[in-house]
Amino acid sequence: MILKSPFNLLQEIYNEHPWRVLICCIMLNCTSRKQVDRVRDRFFELYPDPESAICADPEEMAEVIAHLGFKNKRTRTIQRFSKDWVELDWIEPKELYGIGKYAQDSWEIFRKGNLNVDPTDGVLNKYLAWAKTQDKNPIK
């Protein structure tokens, strides 16, 4: 269980759905939270799991996420990442296609409860500063 921070991060919202956490990280790449909020509910309604994302029509998925920018590239990334998620015998998300430092840092913090991460992302740094002030580790 995770304590609710004042930041209402997508990693907190979707923490019980690890694939969705990483999809949100992919969506946040080169765009804003505001833009992601415009598409995420519809996206997860249509593609609730990696299998549905893999089988999705790429043109339809691209239209759903068009507001994020790079719709075709992002669609290819989501589909390849989802395929890796299902098919590879992976240990860390960084082994999967499309997963960079931000997503790996998010995984460490929100899935593993590791507060000894050195992110380059400002929001993750704010979250860590907040988390370290809590009486107990906010991530159980």
C-alpha cells in the first residue's frame, strides 16, 4: 500500500497495475501531465492490459493518444513494450523496449519502495523529498 502524497502522481494512481504505471511513464515522455490526463482514461478503457494493447489496431491507438504528440512513434513504443512485457523473462523494466531512466526510477520508488534513487525528474525529486519526511516509508 502506498500513502497518498499531495502530488497525486500517476504512479500512485496506478500503483496496483504495474503495466499501467509504465504506460503512463511512456505517455509522459516529451509531454505534460495535463496532456496525459486528456487521454489516459479512454486509453485504459480500450486497452486495459498488455494483451489488448498488443492486439490493438495501430491507427486507432494512435488516434486515442494523438494529443500526446508523436502518436505513431508512441503507438509503436507502447505495442512493442507491451509485447516485451508479456513475452520476455525480464527482471527490471529497463530491459523492456521504451523504458528509460524516468520509468525505471518510478518503478524503483513506487513498486519497490526504494527511496534511495537519484532521479533527474523534478516531480520525482519532489515526491522523494516529501516521502522522506513521512514517519514511515509511504510505500509498503
